[in-house]
Amino acid sequence: MAARKQNREARAAVRVILLLAWPTMLEQIMQSAVQYIDTAMVGSLGTQATAAVGATTTIGWLVQSSITAFSVGFLAYISQACGAGETRAARRAAAQAVLSVLVIGGVCTVLTVSLSGWIPVWMRAEPHIRPAASRYFFILYLPMLFRTASIILGTVLRAAGDTKTPMKAGLAVNVLNVALNFLLIYPTRTVSLPGRTLVIPGAGWGVAGAAAASAAAYTWGGIQIARALWRHPDVSPRGESLRPDPDILRPCLRVALPNMLQRFVSSLGYVAFAAMINALGEAAAAAHTIANTVESAFYIPGYGMQTAAATLTGNACGAGDRKRMRSLTTLFIPVEAGLMCLTGGMLFASAPLLMRLFSDSGEVIALGAAVLRMVAVSEPLYGVSIIVEGMMMGVGQTRRPFLYNITGMWCVRVLGTFLCTQILGGGLIAAWGCMIAHNMLLFVLYSASFLTGNWNPLKEGAAPSPAKPGKSPDGTEQEAP
């Protein structure tokens, strides 16, 4: 009888996990589909165009990941406040998130636009593709305020358990992006159909057209996410002050700053990694860009489950529910590992076919397929790292992830790639081997943290989560769970 009850509870918990994770997964599937379409459309213009777009990709990751990391502070605070039933605290935090969007979005706009001419040079892009790469980056990051709103305010909605609204907005953004791509990348052309001829208008802007399409779509998406938050019944910032609130910002920043520093320094590592790959030549840079795009789709289960892990563990921590925390932790890992085994197998089997979708260069296809099959084998292990990191984010534990990721990035990936490519004369395969070694180190470190239970603030004798709201809305002290 007890065993049947446990099985029922386990099945119910899996349903809750998947119900929370699937909207994020679908949103990311659509984002990956659009990345595939964007890469294929730009790739049809030639290897040079693909290399121009890929030359600044890692700088984009640097900017976006830093903003995402900052939003983790609000995710931890709001998810725990909602779990504890503190609606007023969650609304005050949402208002501070809006203030953060205005400040961070404005600063990022100035930085990205003003540095757009220098970034391709710093990334060691070949001289003949630098003008196109610079224009692409300038246009793409001009609406940085709206992109910041999508990231931070979307995280607020997810922390409150609403993953469907960001999903719907993301789907609309992606559809708009693809439609504008058709109109802006290519010139006006004639398509022959059975029985008739159709004229499709086009601006013929090429790489700049791809950037303009994405910029317009991101602008629309940021507006939609802001409207959805404003109307939300639980975390709407309506009526709350937009002045800096230390009681909210202090615990959020205690969580966000280590994670933000981690992602910023890690992204700098990606920049150094990509610069070394760009120096290997146009074919290696194009193969790397396409392989990164292809691989991103196969991480979707991992990052979709990470969102669910962060939200549900944050709720359980806020409610002080030890039993629920234990139940969640024993379910997330096997579900995640199973999904990543499936996607890793699919990536290994389909790598050459997927590369052919984006390039007709034999050299680019061969290089990309080889590195994709290498990384496919490591996907299930990397998935464990993703889930444990998500649970740590949900309960406000971000210092150890900072140390893990910085150590792996700079001591294994960057240093290893420098030795393999710049000293020993290796190529793209050697560089991706260093990337996989980095992922394996993360698996070992996160697994050790999970098995010892040191990440869990509800473990007996553990300190309370730093993201736990310290005061109730009326200013009285709260007792940590």
C-alpha cells in the first residue's frame, strides 16, 4: 500500500514538473527553429555571410547571459515569496525588476551600439567580413531595452509559475522574425507555381536584413511581456514604487551578483574561445557557427527542465517543505538524464544531415558533423549539471556555480584550446574536445554537490537561503524555514 502511494505521488510530481517545463521547452524549440531558419537563410548567401553573422555571436551571449544572470536574483526571491504566500513581497520585487530593466537596458544599449565597430576586430574576424559583422551587431542590439524586458520580466512571470505567457510571446516573436526575414534578407523575386507566377517583394538587405528582422521581433516581444506582467494577478507591479528598494534589492543582488559575475566571466571565456576559432579560418568559423546553432536545439530538454527545477525548488524552499524538496530532487535527475540520452542519440545520428541544411561546402559539413557527434556523447552528463545548477539557482545558491563554471571555462576550455590550437597547431576538433572536457568537469563538480546535499538550504543543519525574504510586507521579521 505504501509503495503504491509513493508511486502515485511520484507520478503526480512528474506531471507537475513536465507541466511547468513544457512551455519553456516549446518556447526554446521555436527559438531554435528560428535560429535554424536564420542560419539557413543567411547560409544561402554564402560562407562569408555565415562567418559575418557568427563573428559577433559570443559577444551577444556575453550581453544576454549577464542580463539573464541578474534576473536569477528575482527568480529566487519571487519563487520563494510565492511559495511562502507573500504576494505583496512578490509584487514589490516585480516593481524592482521593472526598474532594473530601465537601468540595465539603457546601459547595455549605449555599450553595444557604441562598440559595434570594434567588436569584429576584437573577435579576430577576417578583414573582409568585418563591415558586415559590425552592421549586423549594431542593428541587432539597437533595441536592447526591449530585449532586457523580455529576459528579466519573463523571468518574473516564470518565477510566479507562469511559463505559458513567455512561451506564447516567444512563439509570436519567432514567427514575426521568420516572416520579416523573407522580406528583408532577399531582393524582390519571382517564384513559379503550377499555373501562375508569384512576385515576392524583398528589400535585399542580406545580413543586415536578418539583423533588422530580429531587432523588430525582439522589440515587439519586449512590449508584449511587459504588458503581460502589468496585467498579472499575482506579480503585477501596478501601484508599487519604482524607486530603489534595498529590502528587495539586497537579497536579490546577493543571489544575482555571483551568478552575474559567473556568466560574465564565462562569456568572456566564450569570446576568447570563439576568437581562437575565428583565427582558424573562414571554414572553421562557419562550421563552428552552424554546429553551435544545431547543438542548441538538442539542449532544449535540459534548459526547459532547469526552469522547472529552479521554480519548484524555490517554491518548496520558500514554504520550508523538506519532504517536497526531497521528492523533487530524486525525480529531476532521472527525468533529465533520460531526455538528454534521447536527444544526444538523435544528434549523433543526424549530424551530417543537419549540417547539410545550412551549408553546401564539403569542408564545413565534415567539420561540423565531426564535432557534433563528439558533443552528442556528452549530452546526458551535461544535462545533470544543468539540472543541479537550476535547483541551486532556485534556492539562491549561486557561489559554488560561479566557482565551478569559472574554473572549467578558463582552466580547461580556454587554456586547453589555446594550447591545442595556438601552440600545437590543432583545429576545430581539438577546440571542441576542450569544450567537452569542460562539460565533463562540470558534471563531476555538480554531481558531488548534489550527492553531498550541500546545495540544499533545507538540509538538516544547513544555513537558510540567502534569497529568502527577510521581512514581511508590514516590516516584521520572518523566521527562515
